[in-house]
Amino acid sequence: MPFFERFSAPIGASVHEIDLTNLSKEDISLINRALVDHLVLFFHDQSLTPESLNRLGQQFGAPAPYPYVEGLTGYPEVVEVIKKPEDTVNFGGVWHSDTAYLAEPAKAAILYGVEIPDQGGDTMFTNMYLVYESLSPGMQRYLRGLHAVNDADNDAIAATRPGGARKGLKAEHPVIRRHPETGKPLLFVNRAHTTKFSGMTHEESRDLLAFLFDRIEQPEFSCRFSWAPGSVAFWDNRACQHYPINDYHGQQRRMLRISLAGDTPAGFS
């Protein structure tokens, strides 16, 4: 039976005594419950292939294609995320929530470490419930009435993709999202994709968004995970954001990931 070790940080837990290629129904239930409680789970010393990662994803949801990376042959929902020694930019190297530019952003993602740098390459995760709770009651009430535009072609994130790929994907979502399982409110804007508030200009939106982005990135809401070959991170994309740190130039980092389909974010009336 898996053993969950909570991080000292306000998000995250390590999971021990489990083989992700051989899960029982009880294991799956416990992991699902822990994911809602801790927002991101970390597993160690796993041995996954594209096939077993795809099968793992199916046990927790519906695997979904990732818009900006072509999937592997035979497993189109499994993508390789690689930074080569000669690369200077890392894919997705901005604080973000995955696919916020879709009408139905991803529910969750699973990332598996294949090749890890000798030093660097950590990933940070932040708790968006706590970010919301840190705001004043007046700000919370104001933000509950707003929606925001999330644009896949925002320069902040497009610059991290191979060739600066752009596809014109854009969606509007509530600024304060109701989590579909807990019913709790959380802040749902991110530096990579959110460009302005609906019905406002970019100029009118700029200062408040900058304040919110800075608040999201404060260390008191986050944890930092150091990878090793065979490590796995499984995060609730609805309730946390992540940031892959680009501090390993001249080294290779190769990961496999799979996204799980989500739903339309609901707000508060």
C-alpha cells in the first residue's frame, strides 16, 4: 500500500512503496484522493515506457493530445519534452497552468524523468488555493466578477516553444475558478497565457495582472522538486501552477509527459 509523505511546503507529497506499472483499484483511489489533497504527487525509482505511461494516464482520466508537441509514434498523447545541450531556452519555462488557452484546460499531467542533468533542472509548483486566500476580501470579491483572456500566442510562452510556434488558440475563463471536486475557490490566471481581463483593454489590465502574477510566484506558496532518473510528478493542473527552472545549460534533460483531459472552468456568481 502506498505511503504518502507530505512536504514541509504548502503543496506536494512524496509517494513511497508503489510501482506505477502495477496499481490496484485501491492504489488508484488513494492516489486520486491524495492528488486532490496535496495538488502534486512525486514518485521515485519508477521504470516507465511510452506504453506504460499511456496506460498509467488512462487509469486516472482520458489522455489528451498536447497542442504544441507531436506525440510519439503509436502513443499520440505521450510527448517527449527535451532540452539539448546546445539549447538555451527550455520548453514552457514560464510560470503557467497547462493549456489555459483551451475551452477545457487539462485536468492533470504526469511527467516522467528519463534523462536528468547532473545539476539543476528542478521544477517548482505553487498552490493556487493559498494564493487566492492570501488576497484581501475586497480583492477576492472583485476578482470573482471577472473573466480573463488566455492566449496561447502570448509572447511570454511562445518564445519557449520550438520555432516560437503559434496556433491562434484562445479562451476566456473565470479569474476565480471553482474546483470541480472540492468546490473551493482558487486563482486561475497565469503569466504565460493570461493577457487581459475580458471587456478591458490590455493597458487597463496590466497593473492588476502584474500584481497577481507576482503574488503567484512568491515562495511561501510553493515547493521545489529535484528530479532524478525515474522520478514522476503528477499534478492537479486545475489547482496548481508550475515552473521548470532553466539552470542547466550545456546538459540534456529529457522527459516524457501525458496530459489528462479536463472540463470547462466554472466560476462564482
